[in-house]
Amino acid sequence: MVGDNKKDIIFDIYKDTRTVFRVNDIALLLNSVDDRLLSQKLNYYVKKGKLLNPRRGIYAKEGYKSEELACLLYTPTYISLGYVLQRSAVIFQYDSAITNVSYLTREVKIENQRIQYRQVKDEILLNTAGIICQNNINIATPERAYLDTLYLNGFFYFDNLKVLEYNKIIELLPIYNSKKLTDYVTHFFENYEQQQA
């Protein structure tokens, strides 16, 4: 049951490491059995400015992580593509969007943050190789983001491939079950290594 003391809910939410929650996440956190009453209390805290409500059914702490929100909106999902490649210095073009791989293709805008989702087959999406989960955020390694980008876009220009580990790319290739992708990547890196020699 949710405690009668209103401070208990806020205290328990802020004590949790997550910064973004669905109603059922908070219900589990508080051992609440009455979702309607819990929703009323959460909406009260939103009005009082103690919680944020960035999207219907989603509650967040002040200063919540946009990346965590991106991973919670449509699950399963993980951050990949341009977002990861920019931060890994594989591509230099800046785009503020958080790019995800998911079970659907969609773009949403929440509080000036664009979040993009690109659809892939379930067998790719659900394979966790090359995906790191830390601080409630699922994010691809640069090598996985590189392959996701090629898989979804075909040809793509990358500014700096030196930061990628070829062995990791080869290990991840079977996830995509694509002869075309495998042939392209192996051929490309053979030529790339010759040019770098």
C-alpha cells in the first residue's frame, strides 16, 4: 500500500536510481495496489512541481536523463545510430536527436528534445550483443551503431573509422543475417586497411 505520508512517495521516487518512470514502475517501487489512487497522487505532485510529466503516463524527476526517457517510451529499444556515432567521433555532423533502434519507426519531440526510432527485425532488436546497459540506459557500442547504420541506410559516409575495432564488427555481423552487409563490410575494411598501410 502507498503510505499516507505524501513525502514517502516523493522520497522513494527520488531515492531510486531511475530518473524516468511509468506508473507501473512507481506502483512496483511503492508496493501500490491501487493504480488509480497512485495516478491521482502523482498528478498532484506534478501540479505542485515535485514531479514532471513529460508524456502521458510517464513521470520524471527534475533533471531527468533524456536518454533514459528515450529507452522507456517504446520498449524494447536501445540508443544507436547517429547519436552513438557522433559521441564516438565516427561521424562529425552534429544532430541533437537521440536515435534509437526499436520495433517501430517514429519521431517524437518532448521538451525540445527530438527522439527518433528506426524499426528493425525482432531477431536483431532482441540480440543484446554490442549493447551496454548502464544507468537505466541501453546503448549500442560504436561497432554495433556502425552496423545498425549500414543495415538501415545502406551506404553511409563515416568520417573516422579508426576508432572502431574491426574484430568487434566481425563478431557482431552474424546478428544481421545479411550476406549483402557482410560482403560490404569485409570488402570495405580490406580496402580500408590497404589504404591506411
